Amino acid sequence: MIGRALNGRYELVGTLGVGGMATVYHGVDRVLGRPVAVKILNGGLAEDPRFAERFQREAQHAAMLVHPRIAMVFDSGMDEGSPYIVMELIRGRSLSSVLAEAGPLPVERAVGIAAAVCEALEVAHTAGLVHRDIKPGNVMLTDDGGVKVVDFGIARASDSGQQLTQTATVLGTAAYLSPEQATAGEVDGRADLYALGCVLTELLTGEPPFTAETPVAIAFKQVTEEAAPVSLHRPEVPPALDIVVTRLLAKRPEERPATAAAARAELLAAVPVAGAVDRTAELLATAAPDGDRTQVLPMGSGSGAAGFGNGAGGFGGGTGGFGAVPAATSLMDALPGQSPEPAPAPRSRRTIALVLGGAGVSVVALLGVLALVNPSSSSNPSAAAHSPVASPAATQPATAPTTGASAQAAPPSTSAPRQTPGTPIAAIAGLRTDVAATPMQPKDRQTALIKTLDTATAALNAQQPAQADLALKAAQRQVHDLSKKHTIDAQTAAGWQRQLTAIIGSLSSGGGATANADDNGDN
């Protein structure tokens, strides 16, 4: 391919990356005299109408979106039976390669990157498109400190009934797959926000929220397990950011921020920057001094050339992008669901079956049927999109909760107001004592629940009952998960759920504000 000029215009001068679906070349536009990136569909895939359609959709979708946070598409065409897309040449590295090299990022920079991705998603969602494959390999960090989202290869219109592949299949990368994608449910922009929550967790802790040996096992966890608070692994994460990440990772789409713009506002409120006009840019610059800026790698052959990712995952990840791992993005059979069953518990349940399969050079062959309980509900996604959303994350400083192993036996922070009997703070403190005294294996699940209760207490101390409500609902999900895994017995779980429901009810009736006023007045 090197030296070939597509349709006599786009000369291929080097290889930037090879993926399971496509290869990306460094090219030169002979007409305009500018460097470009050229993505060419691999081998015989062009003969498969599914892949050809997906490839054409990528060009059309990305061409609709013009924004500094989105990689620009210049042209597309066909040369000697090979479909190609011509894109801007991004000087920088994929977020996946940065993570592989440097590990977790500073809190401010991680939030800045997530906020920048929200800007790109806001443009895409406004245009009616859902990316469906947000992951570190599809986020580029440019040499000038910018952020760009790439690879709209499996994006589709959120109001379209068309599928890019056969009926009942799931496209996406398991570690960043939303529960509704894993169960072939209705998908809208909030699926991208869930994936962003997974990415942000990895930026802060070094790993996505769920890991396992196979994509099937990871997808199972995405549907059935609650993620541990990021502060459990990164104690310096502020409680407000803990709450935002928990909201992004909510199993039910209606419990996540309603839009990418709302998610960005919550992120920026959780990590404020005094006096900043462009707060996203300020956060990106906070932890990226000139010495740490991404540098251009020398041009060469094979993946990782020109600074575009490496074998750990670059531009395009598993869908044919720069430095991709062919098996990173999987084509998996859907997890068909049954009708939801009403239940008195805070979360509705429905029984679904995981039937995962598929084959191809860029997919993982997954076979098997797993019976599981899906705590999410997508029976009315259009109504859920308009459901009320809690106010953005804390704008006032809150006392950081106790962390680590000491959280299991330590009392609530001594800086908290004196606990008036019968108030939500006192009720949480009592429940916390019960949790700490209950034997659990593994211990990290106990610590995670205590951390969530401490986050609720910190929110009430800061007079933020809405944030406390979110933390308490997260605690309910954790208790449900503990019971389901038989970490605690059913009677204990039922008792804790009753206490949490009562505390949440008191906040809804204004008890949270009253409790804080009473407590502060007594000091």
C-alpha cells in the first residue's frame, strides 16, 4: 500500500496503526498539500455488506460533527474496491497508551479530560448520534494539550431502528459497555455517559470498574454488580467527585446525568478551579506542565508510529484504529430480556439470559447462556430521558470520608456536627456501626459500603441533601449486591434496606435540612 495514491490524490507514505477492521495510514493530500490520516477497510471485509455499511456510516457520522473535540473527516471514497476515509492527522497519543505508560492521572487532569469528552458527546448527542464505543483507545490527547474523540464506527442515530449488524447483537468494548448495551436494550446518549464513567474510573485508579478474564464475565458484571467508590482505591478523590462517578455508573439510565452537558457541569463542580474562564482547559493545564506534555513520536512503520498509540490501544481501539488490539472491541450476541416484574425493592428486576457469540478477525467468539438478574430498567427510555436529575455535584467543600482499612472500625469524622438523636446523620452513624461490626468476606465490599455511607454523611454536613440522597441510593444498591452474593444474610440485608429507605424518606420530607440546621445550632 505504501506509495499508492488513492484515486490519484491521497498518497500513502507510512503506516500509523493496524486494527482488526481497518488500517490507518499516514497520507499526503496531493491537491491541498497537507498531511492526512487515511483509514482503509481491511482485506475482504469490504465484501461484507455489514462492515461496508458500518465503515460508510463512520464517514457520514463523523462528517456531520464539526467541533474541536472531535476528529474531523475530510473525505471518503472507493479505490480499486477498497473503501477509505480521509481524516485530519492528529499529532498526539491515545489515552490508552498514556495510561499504559503512566498509570493513573492527577485528579484535576482526569476530570479535565472527562469534561472535554463531554463536550464532544454533547455535539454528537445534539445531532442525534450515540457513539456507543467510548473508551481510552478512542480518546486522543494532542501535543498542544487538547482532547479529541475519534472512531464513530459503531455510532448510530439514537432514534433509528436500524441495526448495523444482525438482530440481537451487541457492539462495544466489554470493559466500557453500558448495561443497556449488554442486554440489547434501548440505547441513548446516557450509554455514552456510562462508558465515560468507566473511563474516568480507569483514569483515577488505573483500572476500569469491572475486570475479569473474559468479555462475557465483564459484561455480566456490568449488568449485575455495583462499582466500588473510586475513593476506595484513590483516597484523595473528593467526596463530590465520588458521587459524580457513582451517578455516571448508575445501572439505570434515568439515574445518570440527563445529558453530556449536565455531566460536564457536575464534573467541573466537583473539582472547581477558582477564576477559570474555560474551566475544562484550566483543568487540562493544571496537571500537564510543559515537561509532561505529549511528544510526537518519530515516524516509522507498524502500530504506534507518529505518536498514534501502540499495541496497548491507539486511535480507533479495537475497531480498526491506530495501534489497535483486534480483539479489544467485541461483537457479542445480545442478552435478551424478559418483561420487568414489579417489586417493592428500590430497584426493579427482570430476568435476562446472556447469549454471547460471534466470529471474525475483530471480534471475540463468545458462546454460552448465563442466567442473571438485571437491576436496570429500560422499559420507557424516552420518559426516562426527561426524568428529574439531581443538582450538580457539590460546589462546597465537604469533609473527606474515612478511607482504607481503618474505615471499617473508625467512627465518623470528628469534624462532623454533634449528632442529634433521630436525625439522618445519627441514623447513618448507627447503620455505619452495624456495617462495620458485621463480618464480611472479602473485606473490600464492607469498606466500599462504609465509604458510601461516609460520603452521605459528608454531604449532609455540607448541607447538600440531594448529594446525600444519591450516596444513600448507591448504598442500597451495594447492600442488594452483598445479599445477592451471600456476603450478608437476607435478614441483615432487609434490615439495612429498611434503614436506608427510612433515611432517604426523611431527606425527601426535608429532614436532611432540618437535621443539619438543628445540629449546627447546637454547636
